[in-house]
Amino acid sequence: MNKLVRIASLILSLCLSFEATAQELTKLSKVVSGMPTGEHQEIRVITATLKPGAKTNYHTHPFPVTLYVLKGAFTLELDGQKPLTVRAGEVIVEPPNVGMTGYNLSQSEDMNVVTFYVSDPKANFLDPVHHQ
């Protein structure tokens, strides 16, 4: 597992190095539960853009997701918690098996993120949840 953490850290470092020319890097070190324990894991690096006012479907993740905001601000609502806004240059770990939705509150600018996800190879990235 330490090898996977090192690989994910290397990928994150490479991605962040392109943004580091004029700003200080953000570092996150967090102990989490819910990581995959099988013999093989898959590392997924996913970029996403949310248009102004856009919102994700309500969902859960089977494993923790690390999210780094490249541009704009990402607002995350987790079940039972107040909304949290993560701005460009900041990082957050979304917990596994917790209902959530995220959105771009800006009415004029796109929001860009990169996510890092270590999972069992056949696991879904997210599971839609019916939310009332």
C-alpha cells in the first residue's frame, strides 16, 4: 500500500509542478480509512470541468477521493455537514460511502479539478444515490 501512496504522491507532484511557478504548493497529509485492501489496486487520475452554476448528481464513492482545485472554487455538500468551499490551489479528501454533491457557485467562470482515486480495479468511481 505504501507503494501506491508513493505513486499517487508522485503523480500529484507532477501535476502540481506545472502550477507551481508563481504560487506556493498546497500539501495535504491525511490518514483515512476505507482504502482498498485487495492484492491489486487501480490509480485513476481524472480531470473535470464544471460550468458556471453546474452541480454534480448526488452520489457516494466506495473509496476516498482526493480532489485538487485547479481553477475556481468547488463547493462540496456532505451528508450532515455544512457546505465546504475548496478554492484553486486547495485540496480535500472526500470520504467513502457518504452521500454528497458538489457544485460551481460562480455564474461566470468554469471550475476545474483533478481527482486522484485508488480503488479496486472493478470498482465504480461513484454510485448515484436517490436524494430527497
